[in-house]
Amino acid sequence: MTDLRDAFRALRATPVVTAVAVLSLALGIGANTAIFSIVNALMLRTLPVKTPERLVLVMPGPGRTSWSNPLWEQLRARDHEFLDGAFAYSTQRFNLARGGEAELVNGVFASGEFFDVLGLPAILGRTFTPADDIRGGGKDGPVAVISYAFWQRHYGGAADAIGSTLALDRVPFTVIGVTEPRFAGVDQGRRYDVAIPIAAEPLIRGAQESLLDERSSRWLLVMARLKPNDTIDRATTALRGVQPQMREATVPEQLRPQEAANYLKGPFELRPAANGPNALGQQYRQPLAILMAVVALVLLIACANIANLLLARATARRHELSVRAALGASGWRVARQLLAESALLSASGTALGVAFANWGARLLVLELSGARTATALDVGVDWRVLLFTALVATATTAVFGTVPALRAARIEPGEAIKEQGRTIAGESRSGFGSLMVVLQVALSLMLVVGAGLFMRTFSTLAHVPLGFDPDPILLVDANVKRSAVATVDRPALLERMREAVLAVPGVQHAALEVITPLTGSGWDILIENPDGLSLPETDRDVWVNGVSPGWFATHGTPILAGRDFTRLDNASAPRVILVNETFAGRYFSGVNPIGRSVRRVRRPGVDPPWLLIIGVVRDSVYVSPRDRIPPTMYQALPQLVERPLPGATIVVRSASGSPALLARPIAAAIARVDGDATLTFRPYRERVREVTSQERVIAMLSGFFGILALLLAGLGLYGVMSYAVSRRRTEIGIRIALGAGPSRAVALVLRRVVVLVALGIAIGAGLSLSASPLVAALLFGLEPRDPATLMAAAVVLSAIGVMAGWLPASRAARIDPARVLRES
């Protein structure tokens, strides 16, 4: 206790040094804890269910996770033979609104075994069972189970929520249960609000559009629980034993012979799923590993900086410490005093760092969120975060506190007292301080190079030509499933909505689309092109979109040749398409494609119509700016007969001002056409921003930590050179007295700065070149060993080094030799 009291007084006596040390530690420890909190939430924390370590994800093939419902039903009939239960589920967004703008909630289609296999009881009412998961509903009709958070938010926690009617997409469901607060769903990052049985899917989607009997529609995920004391390998072997019967019974219709053979051969696999399927964790696994390495480097730089500061303090206190030794204090007693100071610094930095971490982790979660669905991660403190923080705090104390304490323990009382008032000290401290500076510069160069690579990647992606201008565009998703029109009449209804939107003041263009570019959705087919180049089937994959007249003008994508769609390109007219430049170049290289025809590859029992090419448009991004622009064809929306349309996106181009301001008048205009349509609005620019969210977060964080590393390296260099000038004050004064000018004194100091920085840059460049390939998968538009980035980082670091060394150098040039000689 005495040591801690003395340590507190000593730290209070040097407030600037203490504040710099605590802040450096807080930033370093806080950064590590914040990133680890995200890693913990995504990778380490298991689902709050019964024995989560026995949960597995059942995969219908290598790298594939989605199942058709017929295939799932085959597994459900057999799972008791080799599993302790299995369930299927699919995420969905349900609409609570009766019409107009949608009120969306996170929903789940779940099989009747869902809650039983997870071991999740209801805290109010009951959960549904296989008896509820039948078409048309069980004895209670269509039922729903709601989450605790939704119960509080929507029902105010009222007990009479049980038995109430909840309308989902205007279909009434009876609420039968509320799950416990700690369960938010099986998908990390996505909290569920409402769960309904899979058999209720036709009620939501409509009987004609139901996927329950579609063998070719893969929309379910399947999880299972291993039997007690069973292993994944044994369960996989048993699963593959029944695979042939399951596959034979569910071969999708219209598959060609080779496709059917491939389907039958696909081996089932099991993957550990204690924390769920965790697609978000898979997506961010490598970025988080990189960020953990970055924050670890920042903490090492901070520790090196603090070690230098504490060594300087110990040197300044040599007289005090020598008196303690002269009065009988042992070397261990003196060292213990300094270790207590280090422990106090570490404890203070850790406390402040945890506060930073809590704020920083929540900010990161917000950055990862999209406009439609917020990323929901529990980044609160648990035993793993506490243990990690404690280990980091202990390690940092050992790293920056040990050397100063050991140096202080070796103080000779007589020598230190004799040296009081002199400014010359031993060389050993200077050597260690120089080593720490070289280490800081080397690690800082690595961080700055990494920051440069990630920031250039983000900048390159942000400036990839999209082929259209998203800024003046508002996306209006119009769902017309509940409209009082037949399925075949939906395209005409959507066209009337488009015309109504076009009449709204402030709207310059309006068009319809089935697929919105950059939303992650896609639709691809194989084609035949007898009028073009002969290519193998694997090279005849084409991406498709269904659009209305005016779509290209609305997006700002120019038609390079031919014509746009017109009203005459309706369901009864000859089938026509426009194609992009990549399509024309790949399939009709050197030949004008306009007037030529293509069609989908024929399948058993299906003879697809020929599609006449009437125009060529400029290339535009389809799925992601990272991907090469695929060959794309655009079909007239009224001529799409391959799939029933539940709705479409109305793309609205604003004449001026923010497109979001058009939402209300557009909603009113659509309501006059069809009051049953449900709508969601979002500016296109928000979607474009989401596409680069991962790169933006990495660039932002690496840039921040790179700047922090530069600041710490600069402070470290300044501290070492200031101490060196103080230590060599007598020598410099004598040199000036003997005729050396101020410039020679400046050069004397800067020479050492140049040597230290050059050594650090040389070491850091080697480390950067070795480590850069590890981040290659996260880069875009540049090589990991990019010389321009490395040179720029070296120049920046050199400039910081010269600036940090200039102040001590200029102070050396102003030394008064007469005063120095008198003091000596």
C-alpha cells in the first residue's frame, strides 16, 4: 500500500508525462479491447441455447449452405437415425403495415423442430412444434412466436400479447409465445422479431409463388444437433449413407443429364455451428484478423514510447532514488517503487481504454450496419473480454515497466549523488532509448504502409465508374402481392404506378426494374448464340435484368447503338433485349449484334423463345464494383414470363435537390393507383455506400491507427533527442566555445535523428514487404507490394522524424557555452 501511495505522489509530480503515458495506453488498450469485442461477438460467443457445442450446420455440398424444401423434408424424415434432431429456417422481412410505406420487421420461417432442437422454452405462452408446421396451420391456425425485444417494443411487455393477432404481410397470425431475452436468433448480427412455421410460407408469398414444392429453389438453411458423445465424422458418414435416396427423390425438374448427375453426386457435409451459420463472421474473419494485428502494433509502439518516458523520468530522479538507496533501500525496494508506478499507469490507461473500447465497438457496429437492416452485435463485456483486457494490461505493464525498474535497481548511491547537478549520464540509457525509437519507426512504417494500401483501395473502389449516376436516384420497392389483380396483370399495374410517379413534380425520369444493381441480387442464365462466336457452354453465362422503357435514361446509362424499349414491346410482341458492351464483345466480337438473336439453353421439355437484340448499352456494374462487369442482357419487363413478379423497384431520378424529398408525394401518387401496394424508399447513394462498407471501415481504422502511430513515433523521437541534448549539453557547449557554429550543433543532433529514422525505415520496409501479401485479398486496384505506397510512407515518416528532431536540435544551437562551463 505504501508503494502505491508513493507511486501516486510521484506520478502526480510529473502531470504531463503521466497524462501522455495514460492517454497512449488508453488508446492502445482501448483499440485492442474494441476490436476483440467485435471478434468475441462474431467468432467466439456461442448461441445462448442448450449445449451449443453439439450444434452443426448441415451443408448439401462443398461450400454450399442452401437447401430446397423437398430436400429438407427428406432429411427431416430420416434425421432421428443419426442426429439428435434437425431444423430448417430462412430469414425474411415481414411487413406490419396494411398499405403505403412498409413497416418491416425481421422474420424467420422456421420448421416445427426449431425451438425444441435449440432447447429454447418460452417465457410466456409456448413455442410452436411440428404439429403447428403443417400447411394451413395446426389446431390454432397460423401461429407466430415473437422475440422478447419485439414483445417489449410492439406490445409494451403486456401479457395479453399471447393470443393476439399479428398481421404479417396482411396475413393474420396468432401470437402463441415469447422467447427469453438472451435469445436473439441463430444468425450473428441479425436479431429476429417474429418466427412463423415454414408451412406458412404460401400464406406470405402466395400459393402461386410458394417455394415449398420447388426442387430447384434453395432458400433454407439446415442445422442439427449431434447425438451425445457422437462426432462430426461419424454423423457425416451416417448422413452420406442416406444421401442417394434423398437426392434421387428430389432431383430438380428440367435439369439436363450432366446437371442431374452432378446433383446426385454432391456430398453432404457437417460444419461446427456453436455460434450459428455465422455468415457475417466468415465475411469479416480476415479483416478482423488484420485489425487485431494493427492494434497490437499500435500497443507495442505505445509501450516503447512509455518505456522511453519512464526511463527519462528515472534518470531525472537519479538523485532521489540514490538517496533512498543510501538510506538503506534495497535494489528490489527501489525497483518495486517504479513497478508500482507502472502498474498505476497501466490501471489508469486500462480503465480509460475500456471506456474508449465500449464507445469504439458500438461505433464500429453502426458502421457495419446497412440502411435496411441494422447489424445487431452484443459487444458488451463478458468474461472473455475481461480476461483479454486483463492480460493485455498485465503484458503492457511488463513491457514498458520492467526495464526502467531494473535500471533503477542498479543505481549506485555514491555515483548518483556525485553526479547531481551534472548533465552527463551513462550511455546505456541512450542505447536502449535509441533501440525503442528504431522499433517505433519500423512498426509505424508498417502501419502507415497498411493504412496507405487500405485507403487507396477504398478510394479506388469509391471511384470505380459504375456506368450510372446514383446521386439523384431514389429507389422505391413496390410490393403488389396483396393487390387485387391477377399475377399476369401485375406488370400492367406496375407500369401505371410508374406513369403516376413520372407525373409527380420534381421527377425527371422514372422506370421499373426487377434487379437493382449493387444490391447483391443477381439472375444469370446460359444462352445459345448461333449467330455469334462458338464458345463452350461454361463461357456462355449471362446476367439478366428486366426493365421498363426509360430505364437507361433514368440511370444515366447511354444507349450506344440501336433503340430503347417502347410501349409496343409488350407481352404479345416479339421478344427483344438490349445487351451491354461486354456481352457484345464476348459473343459477337467484331460483328454488329443488333438484329441477331440469342435464347436460353434448352432444357428437357422447355423450348425457350428467341430474343432479338435491338440495342447495345454502356457497361455498368451489376453486383459489386470489385467484380468484372459481366455480360448482361436487359429484357422488356412485360415480356418476363420465367417468374411471377411479386413487385418491382421503381427507379426515380430527381430533377433537382435530394431525391429523398420525393418520397411522400410519390407514396401519395402510388396510393391513388393502388392503395394495397406496400412501399419502401431509399436513396441509391446509401446502397452504393453499403457496398464499400468493409473497405471503408478498414480504411478508416487503419488510417486512424497510422496517424496515431506517427504521433507516437514522433513523440518518442522527440523525447529521446531531447534527453540526448540534455545529456550532451556540456559537450555541445564546449564545441560551441571552441568555435563550432550553431549549424554544427544542429547537424550534430539531426545526424543522429537521420540514423535512427533510416534504420527504422529500413527494418520497417523489410517487414512491410514480407507482410503485405497477407492483405492481398482485401486490396483492389493495386499490388500489396506497391512501391508508391511504401515510398510515400517512408517520406511521411522521415518528415515526422525531422520535425520531431528539429526542436531539440534548435535548442542545442541556443546553448550558452559560458553558462554550461560554469555549471560544470
